[in-house]
Amino acid sequence: MGAFYADSKRDYGQNVKPVGVDSLAAAEGFAGGAQGWSQGSLGAGIDVLFYSKLHNHLKQYAAFGEATFSATDRLDVTAGLRYYNFKEDRTLIFDGAFAVPTDTAGKTDANGVAPRFMVSYKASDALTLNAQASRGFRLGGINDPLNASLCSPGDLSTFGPLAGPWKDETAWNYEVGAKSQFAGGRGSLNVSAFYMDIRDLQLTVSAGQCSSRLILNADKARSVGAELELTARPNDHVDLSVSAGLNNSELLTSFRDTAGNIVAGIADGNRLPSVPQFQGSAALTYGWSVSAGSRAFVAGAYQYVGSRYTLIDDEGNGVGPACAGQKFGCVDLTTFGSNTIGGPLSQTTFHFNPLLPAYSLVNLRAGLTRQAWGLSVYLNNVLDERAFLALDRERGLLARVGYLTNQPRTVGVALNFNY
């Protein structure tokens, strides 16, 4: 049994005043020009493009307990319950040339219970079977207002009514599994399968070209998968570990605007973002004693991560009239008008694949360890794989689009001390 209480406050903001904005504005003929942008009425100084001041106050407390009943010397039944209570108050101010002056406040609160049930059966000294059901919870919140001055009329119509609060997310997780040992305890094999029923899934989306992010709720989603973990130490020299996971997760409902159009790729059957359907890893270490208290080793590690999307709207529609009817990844270059780089356009659209491809990484390490210190040399990303980790975009692809990547092949030396 136990209890938890927290009372936290957070104040933060932005003040964007780039050097040279006046001369640029004058050259391009924007309002303000050499006379400077006007001073905002809610805190932004002269020539400030964007100003924000936000205050969050979160109070939360919980009480929880868990009990286990041993029905037999092999069968245990466990039940637990957690009561939670959240209250959050927020005030925010937006001001500046690229903001709609905003001074508003909001609040959100939630309370409820999260139960957990588990059954564990010890079939033998080397095999344990288990099953459990548990409920998870994630607090809702309040979206920031849109940067309306940057929005298109269509974006304002679609996302304007949605820039309010988002609901709490809940999920029931059902899992069965087995934990086993073999070779006299020198090896272990754990397997499990799960089904997760998610309600009011919180999804982060880009609000078109507004340079804003919103969190929207998808009514239903589900995730089905399986996991495997294998470890083995056949002798005093070799350590081996292997893990793998399958995850088939998708939306079960669609999110539509008042006109009946699907919003930001939140469509029935679309994959959940940031979740690869398959991922796995393996590591092998070989070590040996070189003198009393000293041990040398060589090790290798392999990681595989399958394809995935960064955000749910990566599965939505293309950007701009020339991309009508096409999927996200089509950018209408005519949207930029005469503001192009490098002369006249030779094509009207640009295409890329928002589905991040699978990647594999290999790392090697060799070294010497003692009780008080260790020294090793390493070679990370041996194959110099360029992994696309996430898709980076701004203003619905109109400001920038690119991939965030991993560190290239790296050689280094590490020295650590134990004290």
C-alpha cells in the first residue's frame, strides 16, 4: 500500500526577435518595414515576431495497494487498485507579429481507478505461466491556440474548432506469458503475447500550415503483439542475449471534420505512429581472465528497427492544390509563388516517402575491466548505416521538410571508474 502527492508549477515562454528583421521586412515589402513591427499589447516588444508566456499548475495525488493470495503452493492470485486525482490550471499569453494576441486560461481535471489483476502458476521449478489484465490512464489537456496569422482559410476552418481541450486516454491491456529456465539455470526464455484496447487515443498532429501542433483524440485503437527474450551463458566466457517484438497496432475509428472529411490521417485502419511492426536485437560477449582481478572482453551488438511513421498525419493527404487526391509526401511547389530558390520551377510538385524505412545497426567493443575501473575501445555503427529516425516538418511541409538521422560510424575510447 502507498500514497503519492505532487504539487508542481512551471513557467516558460518564448521571445523571438531575430536580428535584421526590419531590413528584411522592408526589402520584401511586408507591413512594418523600416519603421519596425508594432509593439504588441500583451508583452511583446517592438519587432518581436512571436512572444509567449505560459504558466502551468498541476496537483495530483494517488492511493494504491496490492495483495497476493496463494491459492496453492504453485498458484498465486494478485489484485491491485490505484485511485488517482489530477487537477491542472493553465494560463497563457501569445503576442507578436506572427501571433493572434491571446490572453486566456483553462483547466482540466480527472479522477478514477486503475485496477490490475494477475494469475501466476508455477508449472515446475523451471517454468512459470502468468496472465494479467490492467487498466492504464493518461491525463487530457488543453491545446494552444492556433498561430492564425499563418493559417490558410482551409486550416482555420478545419483546425480552428479543434484547438480546445483533449480528453483523457485510457487503455485495457491483456497479457499472457511464460518464463522458463534451461541448462541448469544458464539460460532463460521468456515469451508473451498481448492485446491492448485503447480509447480516446491522444495523437499529435500538424495543424496544416499554421505552424501549430494539436493533440486530437481517436475514439478507438488497438495493439496486438508478442515479445520474446532469450539469454544464455553456456560457459564462463560467453554471454548471449536475443530479443524480438511484433506489434500490429492500428486505428479502429476515423476522425472527421464538420464537412465529413478525414482530419490529419486519423482514419480507420491506419497504423499508429512511432510503432514498428517488428524490431529485434542481439548481443554477444566473449570474456576471459588475463590476470588476478582483470578480465578482457570483446562484444558485438545488433539492432533492427522496422518501418514506422513519425506522426499520424504522415498517413494523410498531400499538401497543396497540385497534390489533391495524393498521399502525404506530395508537396505543391506552386504554393510558394515567386518566392523560389534557384530560379524558375522546373516541376510543380515534390515527392518523398513519409514512411521511415527499416534500419540495422552494428556496434563493436573490446576492453579490459578491473574491480575499480574499466577501459574499452568501441566502433559504433560499423556499417555506417544512415537511419531515418523521424520526419521533421514545419508549417505543413511549406517551411521545411527533412529526416532526422542517427550518428555516423564513430570510433572512441571509454574509461570508467567505480567508487
